[in-house]
Amino acid sequence: MKPRFEVYKAVSQQIREIFAEHTPIIEPLSLDEAYLDVTENLQRIPLARDVALAIRAKIKQETGLSASAGISYNKFLAKLASDHRKPNGQFVITPEMGPAFVEALLVGKFHGIGPATSAKMNSLGLYTGLDMRNQSLEFMQANFGKAGNYYYWISRGVDNREVRADRVRKSIGAENTFSSDLTEFEAMVSELQPLIDKVWRHCEDKGTRGRTVTLKVKFADFELISRSRTLAGAVDSRDELEFASAELLKALFPMKKAVRLLGVSISGFTDGEPEQIGLAL
């Protein structure tokens, strides 16, 4: 179906206002998802579980939409919990439950671990959270670089990131995964058009202009690459964004592998830095 982003944004704002009745500490992830810190909530509800019930009920009442909630003592586990009882449910992971919940989880179910990283972990004999937890920090860093430190700690149920209401967003981007892999340049350029439209519409809505255009490409075997070009001045028109994106794509040809995903983003903002917006189709 044809998307209606103006409607989505309006409803998202309604939901954000419901969140704000309970806490000012809101970190948006997308139009329909956010982290909330309700440790000291505005309505002085003692249990986070009851805050989530109240928010979900108000969303249903005002928008007619069902909402799911995940409640835990850190962001990583709250995200896992939010996926556990979809749709229209909620789940609590207590400090006592955290380590055991993580150790039984397949690595591909960890938020932030995609298919390529999951496959690499499997090749190293890491299939579950317990397998990860049995590794040393040095092993994880040697095989996964900076991310290895994050994986080491989340496999132990530890995530010290705060909910950041003032999170600085550094890029505006859109991407699409195709139902059939693409091999021809013309077909890829055609698929880039709606992505360029969405990115440029957000630039216009926010009144922002960036200098760096980035093309993201995921191949049929899940290899992911990106190519960027920083211009002398800000991208001032949709046509300029389209030209830069097409030139980045053209430089990758001839390709030896089919493409399953393309993405376009703008960064390097010259008039303030808007937050990172991702539109996955």
C-alpha cells in the first residue's frame, strides 16, 4: 500500500505527547518506538509495569492503536522485552531474570546483531548468549573490534547506556530491501528514486542541508558496504542529491554480486545537526 507519512507523523506526535505525560526522558528510535526512563515518573506510579499499562491504555483510547511494551533495568533488555509479547502485550525482565534470559537467547535475536554478524558468530562457535558469555573480552574485541566490548557486556545482561532525551542525530537516511535481488544499473537507479524523495522531503521539512551523501549497498550474500562523497558545499536540491547518489552507484559497476538492499543518507549538516532518521521499507 502507498505509505502515508504525514499521517504516521501526526499519530506519532500524539503518542509522544502521551509519553510526555509520564516522563520528559524520551529517546525516540523511530516514528513508532522509543525508550522511556520512568524511574521518577511524573505521575509517581511506583511500578514501571503499571506505567506501561497506563501508557498502552491511553494510546488505545486516543488513537485506537495497540502498543507493546518491554520493561527492564537497562535499554538492551527493555528492547528484547518489547519484542517478546508483540502484538499488544508487555513483558518484564527483572534483574534476577536478566542473565538467564540472555544466556538462552540465540545470537541472531540480539538487538543490534544482524545476519552477517550472526553468521560470523556461528562460524566461531557462538550460537547463544551463553556461548558469548563464555568468551573473554580479548576474544570478543579481537573478532568484533569495538563492538566486541558491547557484545561482551550485553551477554552478561549489562548495558549502562542512559536514555538520552537530547540525543544528537547525525544523518537523514532511507533504505529499502527488495523482494528480488537486482543486478542492472538502471533498475537500481529506479529503486533509488523513492528513497531520494523521502530523504529530500525530510531535509525540506527540517530546513537542513548536508554536505556528505552516502550510498549503502547490501548484497545477496549479506555483505554490506557504503560509499560516501563530501561536496564542497551543501546539497541544495533533490537533483543534486540524485546525481551524487547515482555517481556513487555507478562507481561500483560492474558488480559481481546481486544487490538486495540500497540506502541513501545525508550527513555533515551545515545548519545545525538534525537527529538520525531511518526509514525502512
